[in-house]
Amino acid sequence: MLHSAIFCFREIEKAIDKLSRNHLRHIQAYDPHGGKDNERRLTGRHETSSIHDFSAGVANRGASIRIPRGCAEDKKGYLEDRRPASNCDPYSVTEVIVRTCILDE
């Protein structure tokens, strides 16, 4: 049996709330230099969020967390965390997301 990564919208909202309360922790884990690479990238301009502020929105490419329009309309789906740097360690990113959203650490 295949398990889907599709969640009801209530669970997406809970995850966003948890992510918002751990913004700095995630910024530090999302690039190999503790957030220094993301300081240059996450300026709040050019379809990026500001490194200093957490935001979430439907179809908002300038938000920290983007919810695709179809997910909001269907009240199920997924979210996109747009903060990880391209040179991030995917294992570190996955670990901090799991610890925040699933393990409530």
C-alpha cells in the first residue's frame, strides 16, 4: 500500500503554525553556513521572503511557506517551504522539519 503525502488543510495550518514558531531554527538549518548564505538570497525582493520575517500564503511566491492554489481550493494537499538554500543539506532540512512538524520538538 502506498502512503500519500497529502494532508487535510487543518494539518497544513498546524504545520505552518509550528514552522512559524521555529523560524530562526529553520533558517539556521537551511544552509550549510548557519543562515549566512540565505541572508544574501532571502531579501524580500525577487519572489523571496525576508530572512527576518516568517510568512505564509496561498499561491504567494514571496512567502516563506507557499500553499498551492489547488491545495487551498481542495482543502487538502501540501505546502512548500521556500526558505532552504540550494546548497542545503537535504538531510538537515528534513530532520528539522520532522522534529518541528511531527515530533513537536
